[in-house]
Amino acid sequence: MATRRELYLRVAESITELYGDIEARQIAEMIVTECGAITRSQLLVEPNKELEIKDIDRVIEELRSWRPVQYVIGRAEFDDMSLEVREGVLIPRPETEELVEWVASEVGHDARILDVGTGSGCIALALSRRLKNSSVWALDISPEALDIARRNGAKYAPSVQFVEGDALADFSSAVSERLDVVVSNPPYIPRSDESSMRRNVTDYEPSSALFVEDSDPLIFYRSIARTARKMLKPQGKLFYEIYEHYAADMVAMLEAEGYQDVVVREDFRGKQRMVCATMSL
């Protein structure tokens, strides 16, 4: 039987060539703590204590085939939640937490909010937890994603209501009430960028949740904006996570669709990754 440190080093060293030293060590820590059912503090304080991880060879083989660690352990951290994820559901990103913070800072605690393309449910659940008296709906076209989102919701935010709907169609009948906020992190990566991305994303995460055709990269944003106009209250707000290179195009599109006070924000890396637009009176 190996020690905690030996297992950690074995995992890290096996994937350093794929991820680099820093990320490989982060992944190794996630594997040892999650699969070994110990905390990070236990790993750091008692590294020489023996630990058994069943199927460690299989786990390493999966990691070396570029399978994302979140799919290997079956969960992803987001806004103080440990969300269930698996193939077919996009892995939540830290940048999206910034979008949640922005939305929460702009609306009241009794807001009515719709998250379009909810995936794991991360945005909807985080907003429901932050805005305790709000009513939150979460919409997705994928029954598989909605199944996982509902399970996450049952654990973290039971009041969130999940509905099936297509972001590229008129989904206005999904919610009967007028909304204060529509928020979305839709597919936005141009197909031409796929070849430059790492295999842990392109080989495993759902392409339908990632990519759009270069001929019309704003297709989801435009469709959601048009349906949101039927659902938002006057002065209601539309929030998006966006592709950094299309910020100016997003502003022009939203203004052309009748929105006002369009604001773009940078993420923690200094990239233009979020936009807010206000429904006209």
C-alpha cells in the first residue's frame, strides 16, 4: 500500500506531460482527496499515512487519455457547491462565478430570474442561494443535462424550477411570470478555434454546449435576446457570458435588438467576457 504523498506524486507525474507541472499537481490533489475520501488538510498534514485508492491504475489511464478530472471524480466545484457533472454536461468554469456575482449585485433579493442553457444548473443554483427570496427558473434543451441539474438543485436549491426548452426557438411560454433577469452562458466558441483547444475539452465536453459556426457566432445571443424581450419587465436586465473577441459585436447586436445601457465587463484575466443590457421601457 502506498502513502498519500506517493499516490499524489504518482498521479501528478503521470500527467505532467499533458497538463504541465502546476495543473498536474492540482489534478493529483483532487484525485487523492476525492478518491481517497480525505481532506486537503489531511493530505498536507499527514502525507506519509498509508492510503488505498481502488482502481488507481484505471483513474490514471483515464486522466492520461485527457478525460477531464471533473468527469473522473463526477463533480465540479462552483460557488461553494460541489456539483455533479458527467459527459453530456458542460463543466462549470470559474469565470462564470463572476457573472453570477455581477447578476446578484444588480438585482433585488425578490427577483424573478431565468437561466437559459443551464447545463449543470450552476448559474441558477448559485443565484437562488445568493438571492434567498428570488424565484429562479432554469431552462435547457438537453434532458440529460436537466436530469443532472435537478439532482444538483435538490441538494443545493430545491426551489429552482427546471424546464425544457430550446434557446434557438421561442421559449417564452416556459415561464408565465414577467422576469427581472434573463441570464445565459450559451455556446459561443467559433468552430475555427476547436483545433487549437486541448483534448480534455474537445474530446469529452459536449460540443453542442461549446461551439457555434463561424458564419453566425452570435446566433444564440440574438435568439435569446429576442425571446427575452417578450419575458422581461420594463428595465429588466439581460446578462451574458461572452466570447472575448466579440464584445463590440455583442454591443451592436443588443442595441439593434432594442436594448439600452449595454455594459461590457472584464473577467479576472482582463478579458471582455460579460455583458449586461437593459430592456427599454
